[in-house]
Amino acid sequence: MMNTLCVAVPPAPTFTGGNTATQLRLRYAGTRVLLTDDDPIAREIMCYFLEDVGLVVEMASNGQQAVELARHNEYDLILMDLQMPELDGIAATRAIRNTGANSQNRRTPILAMTATAIDEDWQFCIDTGMNGLIAKPVRIDTLYETLLACLSRAALD
């Protein structure tokens, strides 16, 4: 399995030639994103910011829903909260990565979202098959830079 990193620690690369939100809109409007978070308010806020740059968002409220959606739909990017009921983000990522021929998203970039972003979390997420980590609370400029870096790298693969 390929595991292209989408972000670097410290921050993701900065893009020139217009602000990052504009670059996302110009390059990736219509890109399909699966947003998984058990907090309905966090989901709505993230959805707003993703749709604001032209991304098409489908939402899951737990890891089990994310796995089911990933079995039946192809996404360009998956945002995965780490701490959720029923099936956490780590277990959901493993299931998406290991479903064999039944997964349309084995190579889809998956970005972890967590409020406890420490170096150990970063390495654990990468070892699990994730491509990067976004710390909560999410800073919009960091989110957009990370998404742009991740989608740009995925387009090259």
C-alpha cells in the first residue's frame, strides 16, 4: 500500500500564486470528500469550510458509517476523526485500507483529525495507513493548506 504523506510536521507547505482557498477552488472544485466526525457541530462547521472552496462533502457520524460509505463510494479524500463511538478513526482507517477488492478507497488519502495532536499521534496515524494529521481546533488556513498539499500530491500519484 502506498502511503504518501500529505502534510509535514511542522506546518504544511505554503502555496504561492493566490491564496490557498482560491487555489483549492480553482484546482479541486467538485472533489469528493468523506468527512467523518461524531460531533454534529464540528461536522457542520467543517462541511461549511469544505463546501466554501467547492468540495463535495458526504458526512459520516462514526467510523462504521465511514467504512460502509467507503465500500460503496469513491472519494478523493477522507477526513477522519480519531475518537468516535462504535468504531474509532484508527479502526475505520484500517478497515478501509484492508477491505481488499471491496474497497474503492484503499489508496485514497486519509487525514486524521484530533484534539490531541502530539508526535506520537502523528506517527501512529502514519503507521495505521493515514496520510496526515490535522489538529483540532482546526485553523482554516492550516486546513486549506493541508488539503491543497494532500490533493496535489494525490494527483501526482
